[in-house]
Amino acid sequence: MKRIVNAFKTPPALMPYFTLGYPDFETSLACIQAAVEAGADLIELGMPFSDPLADGPVIQRSTQIALENGMTMAKCLEAVRQLRSAGIKNPLLLMGYYNPIFSYGVKRFVRDAAEAGADGFIIPDLPPEESAEMEGECAARDLAYIFMLAPTSTDERIKKVAGRAKGFVYLVSVAGVTGERTSVASDLENFVLKVKAVVGIPLAVGFGIGTPSQAKEVGSMAEGVIIGTVVIKAASESNPVEGVRRFIREVKEAI
């Protein structure tokens, strides 16, 4: 939790998403290292799953390739260990879906993730009404369970999250899946202000942010900017590591 709190001390914090194992295991780690060197404050580590319901086609494709490369939950935890061994001190948030975590065993997974060096979890398909076990295991190890809110979230849901969230709250900027949009949602600022009136910890906005200028706009509203699809596109270039480094540097300079 301390690493997460520190990451938001000079907002806006930049949190790129990266699929572990894409385009291959070693390159994914090198891309994450490059993102940190280019100015990323936190890293969202995507754990590949065969049914990534919150993700658009670009990230879906990257997770499928990672699975074909042999990525497993155990290898995702090994990636965290290797990133820590390489000297990365930034918060590392494991993002994935509940089915593989449930299959691995919730208590065992949180324990192993903590020992590997993870700081918390983002699980899009585990709502507050069903997250008590995961939250409890995280609290026992001082890890963050990151709640998500969307423009469709009710006042009741926002208040429920406000009373339980730690670290930061992930705001989904649009109703839909991840991916670039031509512009920032017109009602995003009102949504951010509505949540800020209730939630007393940093807010990080993701989904639909595709350019440095959009990231700058979002960074003027919230304490954190989350960007994924374009990072994966950068990793699909002929030189993935330099593609990611260049894009993250551009975004960081913009915000």
C-alpha cells in the first residue's frame, strides 16, 4: 500500500497496462522495464485469460498470443518476481479475471502474489457484492483490492466503494470495453467530480485514452491516467521495447 500511496503524491500518476507474455515472456518484461524508465508511475500487469470480457480487440489479441506462448498464473507471478529482481520499485497491480484466481485458490494466489512482490489486484468481473474473500486476503497482507466504477454506477454503488476502497479507485471513462476513442467522453469531468464528492482517495481514469493529448486532458481531472491499448500497439512494432519507451515518454511529458 505504501508504494501505491507514494505513486500518487505528485499527480497525475501514469499507469500503463501491459499484457504479460506479449509478444513473448522476455520481451514483455523488457517493455515493462522500458515503461518504468520512461516515466510510468505504476504498472498494470495483465494476466492472460481466454475470455477477457472487459477488453477490446487489441488487448484480446495480445492475451490470446500470450496464452499460446504458454503463459499461466504461475508464470505471471514469476514475471512479478523477475521485475522486482530487476530493481523495479514501482507499484505492480495484477489485472485479471476471477476464474483463474478462483481456480488457483484465492488465499494461495494472494499469498503467492504478495511473496512475489505484487502490490494489489484489479479484477473487472468481481463486483463489491462478491469480493469479500479477496478483500480480506488482501487486507491481511497489506495489498490493495482496486474497485472499479463506471458512468453507469449508481449512487449506492459509489458510496459502497467509498467505504471500502484502498489505494485508488479505477474509473472506467465509458460504458464499453477497452480501446482507443476519438475523444475523451464529454461527460467524464462530471463523472469524476461526482465520485470525488464521495470518495476520499485518488481516482485513476482508464478505458478509451489513446493519445498524449487525451491523457493530458484526463490528467487535469483525475489523480491518475491509465492507458493500455496504445501501449500494446506500441509493443507490436518491429522494436517493441523502443516503441513502448517512446510512447510512454510522450504521454508522461504531455501530462
